[in-house]
Amino acid sequence: MTVSLGLPTIPRRLAAGETAAASAALPPRPGPDSAPGLLDRFGRTATDLRVSLTDRCNLRCTYCMPADGLPWLPKDQALSADEIVRLVSIGVRDLGVRQVRFTGGEPLLRADLVDIVRRVAALEPRPDISLTTNAIGLAQRARALADAGLDRINVSLDSLHAETFETLTRRPFLDKVLAGVDAAAAAGLTPIKINAVLLPGVNDHEAADLLAWSLDRGHELRFIEQMPLDADRTWHRASFVTADDIRGRLAERFVLSPHAAPRDGAPAERFDAVGLGAESHLVGTVGIIASVSEPFCGDCRRTRLTAEGGVRSCLFGDAETGLRDPLRAGASDAELADLWRGAMWAKPASHGIDRDDFVQPVRTMSAIGG
């Protein structure tokens, strides 16, 4: 039996010239038990679903995982392909999800990835489907993923130099990543977005090189501020590379100007980039995801599903609502949808990283999904 959460509704703002008495005669805005979508208490609606397919990864990036890795989720605790497709279907059909991004860990480690993509692409209404990957193994699977219905791909790439890449990832696989990017482009998984995290004194000097390389190949680079989600707990707000630092690095070789298209809830603030001097032929866009120094919580439209079926309303929180156990116990789609709505209704106003009392989440990025 489904029980109403009985949570308050969101007050509606008065229109120009409208009296409070007239407003009171109108029906209130819905709470989580009656809202058609994933509404929260602050008026935001989540339409972008991030699905972690596994917590496993074949890299050991210093800003994400310890050198020896982490205890992996037992196979029977991870969602099966059928369970993933069912929950995504509920999100798309009943909860207003319009974008689905598969993440990890490393999603290419799922042998059934192509099948999952194909089944999600068959949903009505069909969502936009993307994949965030380190691209190791992508050269062999890009065509099959495109044929299955994958629309776009994001590739994590923090350095173009083999030695620095190995320092950051603790693995000598730069050639495999670059081969995967080329295969994705050949398969039509474009525009390819390159995700780069800059660390002070390690690869921050490569910002302009990464942008030049991306623009030359028609890819869109997105710099992501290092976030407090590392297993080694080395992140500190006084020492990470900020969005302002990134813009300063890029200004040495590029002119940046705000992109004309509205941000529309996207995590990246985009800029038009034009090369200077010898690089004046390089023209395109670059994005900066400043989750820490310039947070965009007020327009966050994301909901996250962990590899074991937990709904997370905020990447930087510890609150999680499990859907796997109710699903396996026979819960109906309507009951699972209500649990999901309740989880998102409790979404905090902001992540609070800028506050002195902020506590880093227990789970790391690889265990949550990006």
C-alpha cells in the first residue's frame, strides 16, 4: 500500500495585481504525492537522470579513488539490466525524465551496456541518451553503442601527455583513451564532450593545450572543478583550481566571451573561444563546471541512481532512498515512483560546500556516479 508523505506544497507567487484572497481560491501547487514529475520544495524539477551502472573502474584517478582501489559492490547487490531498464522506464514514462546519462565507475565494464542502451532507446517518449566514460575499450564498442541508440558521449581526459596522464590515473592508457575518442567520432557520437579536471601543479598548465586540441578536432571541452568526492580526502577549498583560475589560464591564448544560448539548467557555463595569434583559426566553445566556486544549485535539474538502486537528490549529500529492495520485494511502478518523488522532494536548497560546517560525503564519486 502506498502512503502519502503528507508534505507541504510550494506557495505560489502572486501575479501582478492579484490579491491574496483571489490566490487562496486557486488550487495549490502539488506536493510530492501528487506532482507529475520530480519536484522539490524549492520549485526545481529534475528531468536529467544520471544512472551509475557500476562502481568498478579500470583507472585509479587521484581525485577519485585510492591507488589500491575500493571494495567493489557484490554482483548480487548491483542492479541487473532488467532492473535498470524498469527504473529508467518509470522515470521517463511517469516522472518526466527527458535525459538519461549512463555513468560509473566505468560503464564500459558492463558487458550488457549495449543491450541496456538499446532497451532505453526504445522507451516512449524516447529520452536523450548519453554516456560518460574514460574511453578505455570504447574503440571496440563505439559503433555498437551508436547503432543501439546512444546519442552522445562524454570522455574524461585530463592530460595529453602520457607521463602526466599516468601520474593522474595511475595507469599507462592514454593511447587507449585517444583511440576511443577517435572511434566515437567515426561512429557519429558527436558532439563529443571532453571532461577535464585540473589539479594545481600537476596539469593546470595544460588548460590551453587541452582546449586547442579539442577545438582542432571539433570536440567541446568542459573543465570540471575538483570536487570533495575523493577517497583519499586530499581536497581542500583553499587549494583547488577554480573556474576563475581556468579562465585566466585560457586567456593567455584565447579570447573568451559568454555563449549566447541560455544555460537552461546545464551544469556547464559555456563560452565562445577564439584563438589568439598563431591559433586564430581555432574557434568553438568551452564549458566550465564550477560546482564549488560558482555553484548552480538553484537551477539543478538532476536526479541520480546509484549502481545498487539508491536515489540521490544531491551529488554532495549522504541522503539516499533505496529503490532496489522495494523493487525486488514486488513494489509496483506507482509505489516506486512515489518513493522516487519523496526522495527528490527532500532535496536540499544547496550543497553547502561554501559553509564551514560542510562535511565531505562518505561515498566517493566512483561509488555515486557523476
